[in-house]
Amino acid sequence: MIVTRANCPSCGAPVEFKLGASIVVICEFCNSAIARTDRDVRNLGKVADLVDTRSPLAVGIEGKFDGKPFVLTGRAQIQHQAGGVWDEWYATFGDGRTGWLAEAQGRFYMTFPVRVSDANLLPPLASARPGLAGPLPGAVGNFVVSEIGAARPIAAEGEIPYELVPGEEYYFVDLSGDAGQFATIDYSETPPLLFVGREVTLGGIGIRREADSFDAKERRVGSVRLTCPQCGGPMELRAPEAERTTCPNCNALLDVNQGNLSYLRTLESRSLPLIPLGSTAKWDEGELTTIGYMTRACVVEGVTYGWEEYLLYAPQVGFRWLVHDSGHWSYVRPISAGEVFDGEVVASYNGKSFKRFQAVTAYVQTVYGEFYWRVEVGERTGATDFVNAPEILSKEVSVSEITWSHGVYVTRDTIASLYQVQRELPEPTTIGMAQPNPHKGKVLPWVMLLLIAFVVGLGFQACGARRAIFNKTIEFKPVENATATAVYFSDEFSVEGYENLKVEVTAPVDNSWFYAEGDLVNVETGLVQGFSIPVEYYRGVEGGESWSEGGTTSETHLSSLPAGRYTLRLEAQWQEFAKPISPSIRITQGVPRLVHWMVLMVIVLLGMVIMAIVKNSFEGRRWSESMFNPASSDDE
């Protein structure tokens, strides 16, 4: 193809093919698509005027992908069979490669053509279905079919690297893989055309949204004022991708055909949304405007359950959802199907596992405002929710599309603060599907406390002071009778404060007993601390087997006493009173008591068990609302 300059066959204006890979150039004067051949040029037909999608891109903008510079040299606007329009920008690289930068619903995908020698390497269009997964030639990993549809080019500008025929319909399949991978199969040729790449951000490819070459900035980010064709009332369109809108004056459902409104039907009277349309709020992703409101419902065992969905929009972010159900709110953003492992019962995303909570057929009850697809009252999709509170994964499946979204629970107070809502927001009436468990994480401190108590107890048992402050063998002479007592007074000894005491008595008893009552007397203050210790030891043989009971040593523990000088007064009795006896008395300070340690362990363990019960009770109440309650015998 040598022709680089020619005259437009339609209007005669000069046209120029500046790029060697370009096959079609759009005449700037009459909008004709001019294709070059080996000898001359021919007219493929006129394209429509470009739809104002308020794109941040423009022909001539430069960027970098994986460090390789490129320039946008052409643009095609493609109309989906459902009516939506998306932009595909032709990117020419300095190394000779060509790529497509697709822009749809605030998301961007850079893809490159992959040569496919055998059509059998790609799924046949007739057998493709949403959710089908498998490998693609020239790509790594599996790809999931996310959409099957038909489209046609309606407008273009600049230079295009393929023979763009205005209005010619073709079928396509979109697929997504992990790590943001993206692919499109174009079935307009045999074998089909395959484009593989990944999702990108404008900042990631070196394009600034506020580039100096962008003109009419206010027009791109503002709303478009229109008139309702039914009642003549004023209206605003805030999203260029809108395919449906409702008139705020007469409640008419209107089709948006590139900004040309047409009346469809008058909707039934509606309840006012809690968050008024047009409200803005600053979320982490940016400032978003509420442009649409719908109520949806499902029927489970004859009972209808309903919820509300608010569509949020910003040109620099795209579309997001705010879902309200029984006083609970979630902020929801779309994610690609290839990023999710769908195990039916358990789904995985971003390194987290989500348990299936419900699977229903959801239908639209009412609509109000703008929507990016041709929404209809009664529209039905299969919807499955997976939960890992405070996050939720949602899957919606139709005949031609599977969509996944990721939601995060938002408190009622946060919503009221963000939107300065004048009306009182409803209080939660149930435990929300993704409501955070307020007791989650509170068991762990008790576990840590139990471990600390165990370690500290072991430390005290092993490293306790155990300091002997009195240790003596006392010789008691025989007494007159069994009721008589022998008395002993010790010399003074020191007692430290804030340490307990253990008194041990060892007596040479054998099939007999020894009993002592004692007093620790503070010689300075007169404080008296009494105690008593019996020592008994019996043994024998019965039925040919020996037995024993008690022992020759007994002990008692005393609480800490004020520091000072003390004496020990001991009064003793023993069974063989007519004989002398020589018991040993030992008083030790700083003796750890195992019983105290065990009591502490039991208290901590009890607290841990109580917190676990409370936490599990909350989860039990949450899952009692689920169709797949693990506690139910009917659960699948």
C-alpha cells in the first residue's frame, strides 16, 4: 500500500495516510471512511458525528506503556447491541507495534493483536458462555469469558489500522484473567482476531487527565441539560454513557440515544430515595455523584425481600454502587471475572476466601435517574453473594454476561456524614450480610493474656524468692496427759513486707499425730497472726496390701505481713504425749502458690470462652439469614 495522499472520493478534500500501518483514514470534511488499496482509495461509507463521551483522551496524546512510547493516532466509537457506546483508541508505538486502548465505563484496557494460526485454539462463538474458562494463545494463565455480544462501529476520527465499515455488525467475546489481564476475540474474520493485554490507568501509562490538550473541560465533567419529550420539563444528564434515564418531573422512563431522548413509558409512582439524585460525596476513590436509583428484590420461599441500589459516577473514576439493605450499606465497585476464583460454595479474591451466603434471581422493581445500560422494570439476573465480613463478593449472570463486584461495609453514621442526609436513615433491623462482627478480634487478647499468665506463672514457680526466715528443730519434753500442751517461744527474726509466708512442720510421727497452733507476733506493734498445722501419718497392711495415709510434713500459707521484727509462739500436742518429740519448723517468704496461678488461668480461660461464645453467637445470627446456613441440616 503505497498511497499516502489522495482526494476523498466523497467530497474531494485532501486526505493523508501518515502511518504505514493505517488502512482507513476519516475525512475531516465529510466524515467518510476512506480505505487505501494497492492503487487508489475507496469510500467505505460515512461515519456519524462522534458522541461526546467526555473522554480524557484525544488523538495526538502521547504516553508510555511498559516503558515504550506511543501516540494515539485514531479513534473508533463502537456501539454495543444494548445501545451503549465505548471508545477504542489506536495507539502507534515507536518500535512499530500497534495497540488498542479501549475505554469503557471509566476503565481502560491496552491490548495488542495476537496472530492465531488455527481457529481451534479459540472457543467457537456458538459454544462460548459467561464463566467459561481456559487458556488463550500468546497469553499466560486462564481467561474467563465475561461477556458475549454484538457491536458495530458508528463513528471514528484519525487513522485506523483495519478496514472500518460504518454500521457493519460483528460479534465479540470479552475475557479477563488474573493480575488485570484482558482479552477480546473478534469473530468478524476467520480465524477470529485475538487481542490480549491488561487493564491500565491513565497515570500508569503516562497520561495526565488534566492534559493541556484537553479542551472544553467544563463540558466534559459537567452535566448536559435536556428537555423531557413527554412533559417538556427540564432534565440533566450527568453520565455520557447513560442509556436510560427517568424524568424527575413526570416519572417517564426515557431511552437515551446519544443524547436524543425518546419516551418509553411512565413508571409507577416511586418512593423518594434516601440519598437524593445529584448528591455528591467524597469517597477514597474521588468525589462521586449519585446519578441513578433502583429498587431490586428476590423471592425466597414465597417471601419477597427488597433492597436499594444507588449508582454513583465520576468521569475520573467510572461507575460505583451504594447498596442499602435493611439499614445496612455497602460501597461496591466492579472487578474483573478473571480476578475471582469461583468455587461455587467458596469464592476467592485478593487472597481472601468468601463463603456463599445467598443465590437468588434478582429483578428490578423501580428505576429512577440515569443508568449505563438499558435497564427495564422486571429485568432479571441470577445473583450470588459471597461473604467475608466486612467485605462481600457479588456475582451476577445473564445469558450474555457475567459480572463480579467487590463491596465493603459502610456504617449508617458514615453515610449520614458523607451525604449530610436530612432524613433519618433507617436503623438496621437485622445483622447485615457483611456487617463487621464487633466481637471479632476480642478473643485474641484473651488468648494472649492466657499465654502471658501461663508464662508468668511458670516464671514465678521457677524463680520465686523462697527465702527462709526461720528454720529450727524444737525439742518438746513429755507432758502429763493427752490434753496438756507444750509451749515454745522463739528468738526474734525479720519479716519482709509484701511477701507471703509458708509455714512447714515436719514431725517424726508414725501411726500417730502431731498438732501445733502458732502465732507470729510483731514485737514492735503487737500484731498477731495465728495459724494451726496438723501432722498425721498412718500406715498398715490390709488384705495383703500395704496402705498409708497422710505424711510426716504439713504446711500452711499466710498472707503478707507488715515488715518488722517477729517472734514465733508455738503451742503443741501429740498423740504419744508421754514421750518427747522433736518437730522441725521452717518459715519461708516469697513462695509462689500454684492455686493462685490456676485461679488466674481459669478466670482468663473463662473470659476467652465467653468472648468466643459471644462472637460465634453473632456469626450464628448472621448466618441464620443465609440460604446456606452451615448450622442448618438442609444446607447444601
